[in-house]
Amino acid sequence: MTAPCERHIPGPGARVAARLGGRLPVLDTRRLQLRGPRIYDFDAYATILCSERAVHMGGPMTREGAWADFTNYCACWLLHGFGLWTIDASTTPSAGFALIGYEYEDPEPELGIFLTAEAEGQGYATEAVEAVRAHAFEALKWDSIVSYVAPGNDRSIGLMTRLGARRDAEAEAALTDGTLVFRHYKEAA
């Protein structure tokens, strides 16, 4: 069921939202465009987070929980100057999402990625993470950024390892919940 808050409401408010969204950084790669999220991207977001695909991200969630997650990451743009990007591939709009997110309990911002089932296996995750990481280092002027990975999430562990991120034992110990922390360093990117 689609809740009323998920629907596009034409008019002045929608035009303000479009102008705000147009001010977010767009990251173009060889095959992808990472752009600010729009309300109609939520359906793809919910499809991922309300399914077994979200098992390593605190899911599966309810649609209401997915909406709270989506709006949190959208709000990060206004509060911190970073947030959620929608990944558009040439043949697959809303192929997934990449983010520099900041959840309430996170000790520092996180570089994250999740794709639709149809978009997996094409190298999009690598391409998107490299673009977001470059943005963190070049535009935000950070020296490092972390990716929080659930133990047993072998695909994410493999991705982070291939991208040269290194486990951060000190950050893992501070979390005390078993989450793996992969740190991406500017000099290694």
C-alpha cells in the first residue's frame, strides 16, 4: 500500500522540492549517474529494504520503516551537506542507492551502497562507491570514511576489500555490536 506521504503533490511545493534537489551534487561515472533522490524513487528503495535483500541492513523493514530510513538520508543533505543518491544506470533508472549517511547511533558518517536485484552483478556497486568516496575526499575534504558491514555480508566484505578499504579494529571495538568497520583512506583511493 502506498501511503499518502509517498505521493507526488503537484504545485508550488513540488517546484521547491525540484529546485532543492537540483542543487544536490550529481556524480557521473562511465555508466552511472548518481543524483539526488526524488519522491518517486522511494518505491525502489522500499522494494529493497522491505525484502530479504535488507537482511544485513536491519531488515526486512516495514514500508513505514523504509520511509523513515529514506527520509532520514534525504534530510542529511540539509543537516550535514551529504546524504542519499539514487543510482541511475543507462538501462535501469533507480538501480539502487549510494550514500554518505549518518544514522543516530553512528559514531561517524558512513559510505553505503545497495542495489536492486536486477542491477547486481554488473559492477555498478564498485563504480558508485568509487564515485561517492571520491566526493567525500575531494568535495568534502575528508581524509577517510567508513563503511559499516554486517558480519556474514560476504558480498559487501568482498567489495570493500577489492576497493582497498581496511578493517579498523579500534572503530569496531567502539561499536561493541560485532559490526565490521572498513575504513577507506584518501591516499589509497
